[in-house]
Amino acid sequence: MYDAIELDAQVFAQVVKHAPLVSIDLILQDPQGRIFLGCRRNQPAKGKWFVPGGRIRKGERLDQALHRIVREELGVESISPAAEFVGVFEHFYEDNFAAEAGYGTHFVVLAHKFILQSPLANLPPEQHTEYRWWDIAELIKSPEVHPYTKAYFS
């Protein structure tokens, strides 16, 4: 095993053009059964409500990636209790992170569910413009919630 690497934008664009990305989505549920979503700041799915998540980096073990994504997306070091693996999903987008014409984005997503016992206080602004808790019935009906997020609950 070697250190995980983060690619610069130009190299990453080539990867997105030619290969699927592997990512982890965080399905966070509070004790009342509500689901935590963020309104995406960036492409793909910009402006849509989505579960937090992030890409796995080359050389990064799955448990390392999960902990890093929790830290980067939620501003906390860990979540207890441990994650429950939900399944593997595929996400296909016509656009990409760079908003460049001519190629889309393909994700293979490893979804993990957490029951969150404590509030989230230091949410980072890099990936989402706002955050909120949604009732499952409400998010399924809302046109503002991305269909890939809805798929986790159908």
C-alpha cells in the first residue's frame, strides 16, 4: 500500500473522461428518521439536494476513505455507531466537475448508512450551499432532491 494521491484538475479531467470514479455516499439518519442532505455547490448535480459523499483516492483503503470523507464532508472526526453498508449504486451524469463540454461523469458508489446521535456543528461550505434534515416522504416527493438520492429510499 502507498500514500493516497489527489490529482490536479487537468489529470483528473482525463480520468473522468475515460474511467468511472469510485465514491462513498453518506446516508445520515437522525433518531427521528430524517435524512441529512446538502444542496450541491458544484457539478455534477449542481443545485440539487444530495447526500454528502466523496471520491476514493488511488492508494486509499476503503476505511481510510470513509473516515476522510466523513471529516471533509461533515466537519467531524468520526461518527458513532459504525456505518452500515447499504450497497453499490451507479450514477451517470451528462456533465462533469469542470463544466467542460463533451464528456460526462460515471460514479460507482458505495453507500453507507449512519444513525447520527449528535448534531453536526461545523459543516464545511466547499461542496454544499446549505444543509437540512428531510423526512423521507418529503425528499421522495421533492423535485429539488436528485433522483440518485431518492433511489436510496425506494
